[in-house]
Amino acid sequence: MIVTPEPVMRNRAIIEVSNIFATYEKDRLRRQATWIRSPGVTYSCGDCSMSESKREAFDKFFTTDAGKGLLSDFGRIVDVLNAEQEKDGPRAYSHRHAPNLRIEHQEHKLAAAIARAREETAEKLQKEDFSGVLRSLAKLHAPLQAFFEHVTINVENAHLRLNRLRLLAEARRVMASVADIENISAWDEGAA
């Protein structure tokens, strides 16, 4: 008869309990939001009411360069806002930016692109033209890239800094109005 030492038995019990908790957590998360995984894209639809046409539009768009660019832009915006929000508080960027505080050319271009995207996405959502909605959001890529490249966000003038962060928050809100982009990630089919 082989006798298993007590520490080994204790470790097995810990691993078993850990697995039970891990399974419980996975089930809890699965109940909270259904994750949809199709070739090239993983995303969440909280109430899972996403129509087949919307799902198809997402599948096609987020595997393109434009889709990957949009995800990258969104991630960059979220990173900047989260980092700065620790200093400014959770509601600091909930107001719209002040047009009279836009100084740089790129700020004006980004504000115009956000307004255009907001209008176009609302119109296309009414028609359930999901591919068109995503193409409208993709038009934010160039102005966002120019903004990040040429505009310094953390300037000494607190009003300008806050205004620039609010402008980015507006871009985030327009993107998030279409989908829970924070829960979308492109994945490589080879890694699946």
C-alpha cells in the first residue's frame, strides 16, 4: 500500500477547491455576458440580442485593417482617460468639450469627425446598416491619429488639458454607442 504524504494531499485539496472556484467564476461571467467568438473576432453582447446582420457586420469589419485600427484607437483613448481619471475623478469627462478651447488644428478636425460620426451612426443604426455604422466609426481613425501625434494632452493650462480629455471622451462615447467595444478583441485564428 502506498501512503501519500499529508502535504501532498493538502496541495491536491487546495488545487481541487481552486478549480471549483474557477469553474464557478467562469459560469458567473458566462451568465453575465455571452461571448461570441467567430473567425477573427471575439466580442460580448451583454443581453445577447445582437441580430445576425449585426454579428456578420462585426465579424467582417473587425478582421480588417480599419477594424483593427478602430480597436487600437479605442484602446488608446481608454488608456489615456483611465490614467488621467485617477487625477480628475470619475465624472470629470462626462461633459462635452468647449469648442472655444480648441486651439490646435487637429482638435478642430477631431471634433468635426466626432460630430460627423455621431450623426452618421445614429442615422445608419436607424436603418440597421451595421456595416455602414462601422465604416462611419472607422473615419475617426485618421483624425485620432493626428490628434495623438500633434496635440499634447497634458499641458500646464488645466482648462485646455480637461477640454482635450473631454474631446477624447466624446470619441469614446460615440464608439461605445454602437457596441461594447471594450469587450471586443481581434484574435488570430492560428492561436485558437
